[in-house]
Amino acid sequence: MPGKALLEVGADGVAVITIVNPPLNLLSIDVFLRLKESIEEALKRDDVKAIVITGSKEEENLGLLSIGFMTDTLEAARKPLVAAIDGPALGGGLEVALACHARISTSTAQLGSPELKYGILPGLGGTQRLPRLVGLTKALEMMLMSKLVNGKDALSMGLVDAIVPADELLNTARCWALDILECRKPWAISLYKTDKLEPLAEARVILKFARVQAKNQAPNLKHPLVCIDVIEEGIVFGPRRALWKEAEALEELRQSDACTSLVHIFFAQYGTTKIPGITDMGLVQRKVNKVAIIGGGAMGSGIATALIQSNYHVILKEVNENFLLAGIRRVEANLQSCVKKGKMTREEIEKKLSLLNGVLKYDTFGTVDLVIEAVSENVSLKQQIFADVEKYCPQHCIFASNTSTIDLNLIGEKTKSQNRIVGAHFFSPAHISPLLEIVRTERTSLQVIVDLLDIGKKIKKTPVVVGNCTGFAVNRMFFPYSQAAMFFVERGADLYQIDQAITKFGMPMGPFRTVDLVGFGVAIAAGIPFVESFPERSYKSMLISIMHEEGRGGESTRKGFYAYDDKCNASPDPEIMKCIEKARSMSDVMVDSKVSLSLSLSLTHTHTHTHI
């Protein structure tokens, strides 16, 4: 069904235009044309005194509106326009609201400009109107970080003019529209407001800092810097001139590889929640109140952090007091890092930590809804754990393993509840990395998968349902990548040069820094199933095993491919050349000094053709 903009005129002379475009209510070209027609009709009708624009409570997103319509028709209309906002008002939906003469919302409404997530910028005047309503600093935060604000915060920022209960929203918006008409409230045009804008010298300092931050966070992305340039254009030369620059920039960015790729990622992520044969079976997710995590190492403590941050009650089990205390301290350290980044207060940390309970026995597992095992990659250990917890947990409890490669059927072999066995594979660091692999076996019940999908969403992860095969999905892709890196090093390449080339290409870290992060023990355990499953396709490097024997375990031991200080800052370690030379001699290959140079040139050439 094509998108619509429904117009209804009340007895009070206020026309309500409702944007309808299911399932996401995207403000597309088609919807915009319907909106334009409805507004123009309302402006011409003698029985219409004022106009309220609202949505059908679905997410609104990207769209293209002409400068002439948004500025010269909508904003400059001789009849008042008021936006009534309940639910999401994002992207183009927010920009339409910004061009209205007033904005009324509910306290739970979500307002934001997420366009940069899709490789573009707010192209309907948002780069100019948003800073003039909330100030430059807050506008940059909303745009560059795609930060959403609720109605209550939007009111304090000046983004909306009033918040009201949902059942009073339309009536209040009607009254505001009529009050503006009778000049009981001001005709406020956002585009020409200046009281919230910082002085030019101060604004340039803020914009300079924003550019530095944008380059650090995404050095290969162009569109955040373009967005900042357009904002500065309006501050220096005025909003009208900047609107034309904004429109030109939007058209150019829409045709970029970055935009194509980021839009693909958006729809791919959206698609992970729609799984034929699972999410379309009418199953309703069960409520999960309490989660038990077995193992308080780096991964277990990270999972615990993610859960308590989303207000789940968590039991953390370890085998002795020292390990348990270390696990709890890791959780505390994870939360403290949020304080340093300004994402949490110390009071909030105490509240979150009150949800965490450390134990040494299974006695308290009788009220647990989900168990996540996060111990080392040892089959017999995992088997024993699930055989034990089955004796203590209720019948509905889900048994999840954080294994990265081990066959789930093998893990659940000694239980009587194979239908409750599932993989919940988090990625390091678990409280930060957004991906969650949900690994299903032939016996895993659909209800268990639906429940984990819901939990993944609530803890702000991107859950991806995958099959129970060697390496699942991510490690199946990562293994050839890491093997190629080992292959090059054993043939003369410099491992630090490889990592530098990969990070310059756009990856957050190179393969050797990644192995240090996850730990050599995990890397060795993860590699064994690949060698066993695909012997003819595996390169059997001994480098990690040799380094492990030398007491190097990765970042957790302060010694891996890199050396680490007390704050886990990595630096090259010349001592590893002994291990590399030993691995080269064991692989019995000729070392070619040209490999390093040719590799660098190859990756540099690839980088010049890659935008993200």
C-alpha cells in the first residue's frame, strides 16, 4: 500500500494531517508528495484556520523535501502549523516538525536525527534549524552521534514547546495552533532564531573539536565532516545560503558507496529480527527476570555488565572466592569506564551493582530464567556445567553457552533437555560489542530462540540467528582472515605493518591486536575445530602456540603480539621476533623480504578504493 498523508478538518477549523506509510512510516518521496499536496490543500481552504501535522506512531526516517516547500511554503505559511509528536520522530519526520511554528510532544516521544548512520546528513533543513533551537553543542551531539532524546529532555533543550499526555496531544496541538493564529502565542520560525547559537568565535572552536572527534571515530568516512561544514556555512553566511549547500551535499552523499553500504547494513540489521519459521509463528517472548552467568572472566564479566546495565538481575558464579572477587571487580571496572565517558553517574553505578550477586554454589539457581555459561573452551567442562545446572534450575530455564566454536549438540550431550540448549555467543568486549550470535541446533525450541532475540534487543545487541556449524557465522569468516595474516608473517611480513594497514583500511583493529584481545587460549581452542573440519583448507601456523608456551597469553597477561602497560595501552614488542623466527623455521618455508612491501602496496591500493 503506498504511503499517504491523510487530511481531516475539525469543527474548530484546524486541519490534522496524519502521515501513514507502514511498516516503518518512512518519509519517502512518495509520502512527501502526499504531505505536500495535503498541506497545500489545507492552506487554500477557507474552512482551515490552522494545521497540525502528526504521524501514525511508526518510525519516520530519511526523505527529500524541496527548499521551496519546507522553507517558503511550510515555514512561511500564513496559517499556523503545529507538530504533534508521539512515538518516534526521526530524520525527515523531525525535520518537518522543526519547520512547523510549534512542536507539542508526549514525554515518551523519541526525537532524533540519525541520518549520519545511513551515510548522509539531515537534508531537509535539519543542519540549520536544529542548532538554532537547541544550540550548536547539543545539535552536533544529536547529529554526529545519532543521539535520540525523549520528550522530557527535548522540552528542556527547547526542541519542543510543551509535553502533554498522549490522550491530550491532538487537542493541545489544536489549541496551540489557534492561539498562534490569534497571536496569543508567537509565530516562531526556527530557521531565523539566533538566541541559542553560540558567538562565532566560540562556534568555530566547537566545530573544530567536532571535526577532530569525527576523524578519530571514523577516519575513512566523509559525510560527518560534510555535515559539520554545512552547519558552519549557516553560522557564518546565514541559513538560506546553507540550505542550498545542504541540498547539494545530500544529493552527492546519497550516491556515495558509504551511503549504499550503511543503508544496506540498516536493512540487514532490521532483517535479523524477521526470521521465517521463527518470528512469524505467533510465539510471544517469555519474561526473563533473573540471569545466571557461570564464569567471571573477561567474557563472563562483560556479559554481566551488559545485563545489569539493562536492569536484569544477575547471579555471577565462580569456583572460589578469589575468582569471584576478580569477576565482580571486572564488572565494576566496566561500569567505571562508563563514568569516565560521561555515560553514567556514580550513583547509577551503585544502583546497577545492586542487581549483581556473586555466588560459589548452584543453590540460588532455583529462580533463574536463563543460564549463560562463559568458561574456557573445554568440552568436558561445559558438559559437566550443564549437567549440574539442570539439577537446580526450573523447567523453563534456558541453557545458553558462550562458546565460539564448539558443537552445541556435544555441549548438551549429558543433559536431558537438548531443546533448551542454545548458543549465546557474545564478542569481546561483551558489554560494548553490539553483535550476538544465537546458535540454534536441530533440537533447540523456537520459543528459546524468540526469548533470546528479545533479550538481545533489550541489552542493545544485534542478535543474529545462525546454524550449529564449525565457527558458526563470524568465526567462520574471521578464521581465513587471521590465517592469512599468520601466513604472511611466516613468509617475511611485519605483523605490525599488517595491523597498521588493516586499521588504515577502516577496521577497528588488526588481526594480531584482535587475537591479543580475545586471548591466546581462546584463539587456540577456536582454531582446532577448523583444522579438524577443513584440514585441506587450513594453514597450520605454530606461531600462537609457540608464543603461548613462552608465557604470552594476550592482553590479559600484558604480553602477546604487543606489550601492554597498566592501562592496557599496546606497544610493539621486539622480543616476539624469537617466536616468529621459530615458527618460520618450523613451517619450513623460504622467507621473502619482498612480501612485506608487496603486502603494504596491495592493502594501500585496496584502501584507496574503499570508503568505509
